[in-house]
Amino acid sequence: MTRSAGVRPFTAISYLEGLAQYLGKDTTVYYERGIPSLGEMADATVFASDEAGAHTAFSYYDTVNHEWTADQGNFSTKVGHSAGQIDLTGSVTRSIP
């Protein structure tokens, strides 16, 4: 009785090579070791709601108190080409110092 523990391919390739071959010559596949996660990128990004950076993201003008303010809490984030094609989702937690 012969038992097989696995199949040996004619040639072994990496996931990156397989992806590049599958997508074809008209596509460029980039790879960088250690790409940060969406959460790490969000944590390292300074969000602002104006060009001068005077007001942080998630802030709004409070018409009762006549000042800029920001609520604390968890905010969901979605990144995509359109509302129908969301590529990344995540969340941002904002705490007021």
C-alpha cells in the first residue's frame, strides 16, 4: 500500500509570483514587507477638517456654544472606490484629552 503525504509541484512559486501571473502583464504587483495594518495607519495619521489643520477630524462647530468641538467614541471608517465597492473597513476611537 502506497500512501501520499502531499503532492510535489513541477515548480514552486510564492503567492506574490502566483498573483502576478494570474493578473497578467498589464498589472504591476507591488510588495513591501511590513505594510502596516489599517489600524496602525489610522493611529499614525493626523486627521484635520481644514487645510490649516486647526480643527481635528470628527470635529464640528457647536452653534450653541459658538466653538469647535469633537465628540469622543468609536467611529467606523470605510475606504473604497464608491459606496457600492468598499475595499477596507475599520474603526477609529477618539478620546478627548
